[in-house]
Amino acid sequence: MSRGFPGFFRRRHIEDLSDIKEDEAGAPNARVEQLDHYGFRIAVRPRDVEARKKCEEKARRRAERWMPYEMSRKLPRDSRTKALIRKGVPHGLRCWVWMETSEANSIMKHYGADYYKKKLQDARERSAVAKQIELDVPRTFPGHAWLDSLEGQKRLENVLLAYSMHNPSVGYCQSMNYVVALLLLVLDKREDLVFFILIALIERILFEGVYEPNLVGCQIEMKSLGDLLSMKLPKLARHLDSMHCEMSLIATDWFLCLFCTSVPSEVCVRIWDCIFNEGPKIIFRVAVAILTLAEKHLMKIDNAGEMLRAVKLYASNIHNRDKLLKVAFGGIGSLSKTTIGRLREIKKKEVDALLAYRSRHDDRKRPSHQPSRWDTAEQEESVAVDSDGVSSIATAMSGFSIDWKDLPDNDPHFQFGSPPSFTFPQNNGTE
């Protein structure tokens, strides 16, 4: 039955969660197999079955509020949009709403409707990343009926190829395949719409450099999250530090895959509703919310490897999307773009300096010719697949991990001021 689970969700139905959820009975046979709205097989505990039902009932009631906007095909131009979207976009309206809120429609008008076909044709003739994409497509959410089909894999490959030609500086980054796969399932399997939303996501919405070859943007985001965690959950942050558990071990998938390999798809699309409308600050909100919900269980863990497993296991068993989003928007206090921007400024200086130092250090040690880690698809594949044969972005990312221990104490390039102190006002639910 494990074939039905996307990504590293496989085998989770036989795992005992009692070590991270004190109210878990630890009875794997009590789980119920279901097919979610987007075609993924999930195995849920009886109480999660009930939680999913309640979420669907609320979604149906909330859909009535969308009827005037659906009929006019116009979203409100005030704070009502944020409130509506935070409560969840109806399944049938996501294609339209995402194209509007992400500004993908405007991007499509700018480039022209035929732009996707042109880029796809160019990519078929001369894409430098075609081999890597060909390798990654079949292992994207294995067990999903449509994504395992020839049609599903071809459409996924097409979008990735076309984008690699549209934006050669990014090309293709492993993890984009998961994002595009879920986009296809949500956007009526329309390659052209997914292509333009991918442009909006990478080039307009997410922090710059997240998917670039050195993943510098992802490094900055994860380090910013680490500092944010120290402010929001100081006890957990100190506990992670005591185990030398870096945020890159926990959060790489969150920033690169935007939670689609971490939480069930019905939960993920609720997160994406907000990301397309409000931007990447939502990633920080949801990340802190997940760790807030799991904090008392994670505090009992005493080694980094088990911590990584526990966070992944906890996230994959979040089926009450209303509860998660309620904590994200009402349970962690204020979190403004200004605060995140200040953290990014500090972390960008650190990461840039650290990468520069490592580059100088590597240049002195490197022989005349040394293939890079990503020179061949076969090398990359060996890095990005863990012992269970499951693609692991965190494993692939490990070679890019940056540690202050790499640095000499007296190097003038690495003298940074102390991080600014932030005072967070009481949560008002508005940011």
C-alpha cells in the first residue's frame, strides 16, 4: 500500500507517533485510507477523518461568500480579499483566483499567449537541463495515478523545460518538479497557466535567489527563520541549538517545495492561497505555526536526526488545515514584512561573506579540474536520493550548509554587528 503515498509520506501509515504526540494511541492499524481532493492517497487516524470532514463543511459554507465575486469575475480591491483568502479559496475557483492574485494573468498578457509554446520548442532543441528533468519527473510524487501516467509526466516535463529556457539563470532546481506537479493538479492540468504562475512565483513573489544554482536565497530565508524562531519560540530555538540542529535540516523543503512535500495537499493549497496573495511572509508564519503546534513534543527529543524525523512526521499528519492557519495568523503574534526584511538584510551579508570566504578557500584547495557536485545528472541523483530511495531536498542541500566554524576568528570580512532587537506587539491578527 505504500505506493500510494507522495514523496516521503510513504510508510508513514505504519509509524508510531506517540513519541511526538502525547495523545497518540500508537495504533497504526486504526488508520483509514482515503483519497484526497487532488488524488493523493492518505492514511489518517479516525480523529483526523473527522477533522477533514469539518474542514470540508466549513469550506462549503465559506464558498457562498465567494459567489458575488465568482459571478462578476472580479476580486474585491480592499482588505476583504485578504480575509476571504485566509479562510480558504473554494477548490473550483483556485485556478482563477491564483492567476489573479499572483499576477500571472498580467505576465501572460505581457509575454503573449504563444510565449509558452515558443519556449517549450526552444527547450526541446537546446535545453541544458533536459537530462536532469527527465530523471526527476518519474520520481515526483510516486503513486499518484495521474502523475505516474505518461500524460502527467509529459506535462510536468514540458513546463519545467519551458521555464528552464525562459529563465536560464535559474534553469531547473530540484524541488521545482514538486511545485509544478501540484500546480498542474490544481490548475486543471493546464501547462500554459502553470508556466506563467511559475514565472510569477519565482520572479515576483518569492525571495530573490531561492532557486538559483547556489541557493543563496534559500540560505538567507532559512537563517532568517532561525533568528525569527529565537524571537517567537526561544525555548525551542535554544533546544535546537543545543543539539546543533540547523534550520537547514528542518526547513529546506519548506522554502524550496513550499510545503507540498511536507503537509497533505489539501493543507498545502490553503497555504498557497495565501502565498500567492501575500507573498513569502506566509512561509515564515506557517513554519512558526507548525513548530508552535509541535513544540512540547519536540522539546522531548535529544538528537538532531530524531528531531528531523519528528518534524517531518508531525507536519505530514496535519490534516486540520483550519487549525494550522488559525495558529499561523492568530497564534504567533505580529510578523510584518519590515521585520522579515531586517532579518534578511543581516543574513544576506552573512551568507554573501561566508560564500565568498568558502569560494576563496576552495580555490586554494581545488586541483586544476574538479567536477562540480552537479556536473552530471547521475552524480546529483546519488546525492538527492536517501537510503529509502526517496528524494530528499535536505540531503541534496547539505553540501551547501554554511557553518561559522569554517571561519577564522580574526578575519575582517566577517565582523558583523549584533542582530537588532525586535519588540513584537501583541497579535492583532492583521499582519
